[in-house]
Amino acid sequence: MGDTTLPPQPLVDALIFDWGGVLTVSVPEFVGAWLHAEAIDRDVYGRIMREWLSREALPDNPVFRLETGELTVPEFERLLAAELITTTGSRIDENGLLKRMFGGATPDPAMVELVRKARAAGLHTALLSNSWGEGYPKDLLLELFDTVVISGRVGLRKPDERIYRHTLEQVGVPAGRSVFFDDAPINVEAAQATGMHAFRHTSAESTRAHLATLGVNL
């Protein structure tokens, strides 16, 4: 059967994936398109994201609260819009801000095909995503994943080790029989700390190569 044939005994039973930047085009690609379209000052945006998303970010900041469901999308949009400025001096419309920001976050066809093949081969496939609202393509998630864990629904977010353990419980495999892919190093490191195989995703090709090291050839 060629490249789609799994070896007799792969080292993992479950493949767990992030969404944005893993199953979609890269985050810099779709966020960059939005920044350009709305003439948002990139330096200001970068500073805000460092304050709200870096390893040194305070735990009660707006991104953390959004991802755990403590803030609603409109509340977060209002806070973010108040921080951003444009290079033209025009006002930023807070209504629908996240929908516009993620408008270019289209699925990566190569990754969709990889997950599709994995599930067809009998591997358990799961999504583990920090949510910025509920803009996921529901039909595609149903097609690709046996298990879906979204941070805002469970009140936990990566890199909190509890969300990885919750995901493993939902999947029903021990940590050492799972592999996790994320585009954020901090989330990869946290998964490794729980005993999972974990790799940083940069492309479908690199992720496929990492899987091959675990006896999963797709």
C-alpha cells in the first residue's frame, strides 16, 4: 500500500493536534494579512501579544481569560481594540474583531490529508486547542477528530498540564502512547513534561517526518 501503510507496531496510538498554525496556515500568515488589511500598527500589536502571550505574561491577562472562557469574545474584542492603533489614525471596529483576525486561518490541505489518513489507518485523532472564540469548521472537525478538547469549553488552557491530562483521559491512552503537535514551543514543552511525545509543528512535511520516527508513516 506504499506510504500509507503503518508498520505492524507503531509506538503511539493517538495523534493530538493544535488547530491554529497547525491544521491551518501559519499564524503569521493570517494575522499578517489582517494587520495589513486594517492598517494596524504591527509594533503595537506585537507588544500587546508579548504582554498577553509570552512566558512572562501575567496569569489574569485578557488572552488567558479568553482562552479559559472567563471573558466573552465581545469583552475581549473591546479590550483588544482599545489597545490597538492604526497607521492611518482610523478607528478600529471592535465588533467582529476576532472573526476578521482569523478570517484567513484557512485549513492547510496537507495537514488535513495527513490527519484524514491517520484516522483512516485506525489511529485515534484528537484536537487540543486554545480557543479565541468558536470559529472552528464544525464539519471538518467531525470528519478529522475522534476527540475534541477546546480550552474555553473545559476552563483550562495550554500550557497548564491539567488540560493535557484531561485530553489523555478523553482519548483513553497513557501519555507515552500519544504524540502532540503544536506551533508554540511552550505548549510542546508542557506536553513533554507530562510524558507525551511532542514536537513543534512547522510544516506537514516536518510533522510527517516526526511521526515516522514513532513508526507512523502517512
